Amino acid sequence: MSHAVSIDSVAKRYRLGNSLAGDYNTLRESINRTARRFGSAMAKSFMQREEKLGNDNPQRSDTLWALRDVSFDIEPGEVIGIIGRNGSGKSTLLKILSRITVPTRGRIRLQGRVSSLLEVGTGFHHELTGRENIYLNGAILGMSRCEIQRKFDAIVDFSETERFLDTPVKRYSSGMFVRLAFAIAAHMEPEILIVDEVLAVGDAAFQRKCLGKMSEINRSGRTVIFVSHNMATVLNLCEKVAWLDRGVLQFFGDTKEGAKKYVRDNNTTSGSSVDLETHENRRHGCETILGSLRLLSDDGQPCDQFPCGESMIVELEVAANCPDNAYQFAIGFDDEVGRRLFTVATYLASSTTEPDRNRRRVRCRLPSIPLAPGRYAISLNAGPPESVWRDFVDRAIWIDVQPSNFYGNGRIPKAEWGDFVVRSDWTNATT
């Protein structure tokens, strides 16, 4: 049986510097432009010859290798997650698979029709209505007019945009954009569906709907490739993962094993405090609301190791250049493979007061850490009230939960007993 996707020694290089663009009106400028183009073509020919001879220097200051000799195969019907930090080459790989760009070296082979959702509104004409863009985008993706008409009602129903169907999409919110774009791509019935992390734009209910649709596509024997920073989603949906780091394929195989390797490799942000404004794990396209984080013991001392069952304080500060506003915050505790264990948030707490526009710093106290001994990551969300989260920092900092006499009887909890420690009372039952 042939592979659904075959990626063979794919590499992608970008040249850094100014492009030769613009309109020139004078004869001198036209001659200069022609000369520059000729020189550029000669330089490109020379560099290609150097590549063939093996002389291309990957350390050249004017080049960026987004991918370096990436190879793996995907079987029909598999769901594959592409994971890696920002700038690791994930989106470049998806653009090559979607035929938006071509590799510098290597080749790809795709078996069947491909549908891609890489950026919000790609292929949409902003002046046209939602109805018109369904036909336009469907045609771009390779659907016939009869096929679009047959699936039109299902697309509108899935996207929940019926009320705005005859409104120009330039007036759509980003969430409406992505709902309509995903609905068109998913109903194309492709053999291969490629989805970038644009689903983060939608609300939680729509994300669940999309994941359900991707599972449905997979159950029908088709292939799904998608990028996500949500490791829990990757673990639940994907059979395999491809982990990219600085353009190099570090791992391809079992999802759980790959997630462990990836998270452990990124398990570097420790200590009792961290600057969040320049944090490398802030999701792409987010606002910078979160400025810093501090971990404190109950007596206010900086701390990054906490006995299980003891209290801890997480202090968050808004970024310096963030306008005065009333913000909501959420703190998630994840295990070593990125699965969310529990979440605390300002809007969930019974002690929450009305958000103060002048408040730049907040503290969250956990009276008893319910986690078993082990290493855990703290992930953060922030945003204005009555709004979707606008800032996400995944694995902002790591903490160590230490064994302790949690049960008060000298029996120390062990990591293999489970993720949580829970007290219980036992009595003899009477008949």
C-alpha cells in the first residue's frame, strides 16, 4: 500500500535581506533593475551549483534554513501532529505540503486530494459576502459548483454563520472567519486534511466541534495532519507526532513518547520567577498582557519546590506597556507530557472581587497543592472580562512537588500512585 504522504529529505532555505520590488519610471532605474535581476539570477545559479557540490554553508548570515533534510512517511488514515516551539519549521512544512511554497531540496508525494487551513481567511475576498466566498473558496480548493451547492447547507450549518451569510466578510470577526474557513475545508471531503493552529482563534465549543469533525474525517479513512500547541489535544487525537526543532526532525513516532521527549527538552524554565514579556512559549499572534510570574511560599518567600499538600502562591504582573484595564487570569497545571491536570482562574474563584482597572499585580493562593510528587508546568491565560483569552503562555515555568507526610501517618505518596493526592476517611460498615 502506498503512503498517503511521503516527505523525502525536504529542506527549505529563505534568503534574508531586501527584495527587489517597486515601480521604476526612468530609463536609468530600469537599466539598474535589469542589471540587479541579472546579478541575482547569476548569484542564484552559483549558489545552486555550490549546493550540488556540497559547499552551501548553513551558517551563512544571509540565509535561514527553515527546514533541514526532513523525512518521514504518513500512512492513509493516520492522524499526525506536528509539534515544536515557535520558529521550529512547523508552518513551513505545512505550506510545502499544501503546495503554497516549494522546497529548496527534496521532494514530497501526496496521494489524493488535499485541503488546507493554514491562516484565517486565506483565499477569501474581503469585499465579497460569506455566501459568495463559500463558492469562491470552494472553487479554489478544487470543488465543483455542483459539489459546493450540494454541501452548501451543511457548510453554513457547521460554521454557524447563517445570520451573516450575505454580509461582506470584511465585517466578520476572526472567530467567524475561521469557522467559515474550516467548514469549507472540512466539507471538501479531502483524502488529506492539513490544519494549522488557527483553531486557537475559535471559542472552546467551536474547537471541540472541529476536533470532532477531524475525528469523523479520520474514521472515514482519510488522513489528518495538524499543528497544535495544545498537547492534550495532540495526545487525544494523534496516533503519531513529528517533533521539529530549528528545522530538524528530532522525533517521529508514538505520540506519548514524542510528547515526553519534546516537553522534557523544553523543560528549562525553572526557578521562582520568570519574565513573561519575551517568553519563548507565548503563542503566535497573542497580545502581550502577562508581564511576569513569581512563585512564593505561604510566608512570601520565593520558592520553586513545594511539598505535596502544602500551600503555594502564584503572583502575576501585567506587562509594563499594557494599558490600564480590568483583566481576568487563568493558571493551568500540566504534567510532563503536557496534559492539563487542573485549572484555577479569577472568574472561577468564590473570593473574586470585581476586576480593578488599576490593578497591575494579582496573587493566587492554593491552600493545598493536590499533586503527587513530580515535576509540573504552569501555563497561563489572560484577557479582558467577557472576552476570549488574548494571551497564552504555555509552560511558563516548572515546579517540583516534593514528597511529604501528606496523610499524617508516615506513608509518603509516590508518583506511581497517580497524579493527585486525596485524603479520605474509612470506617467499618455496620450491617
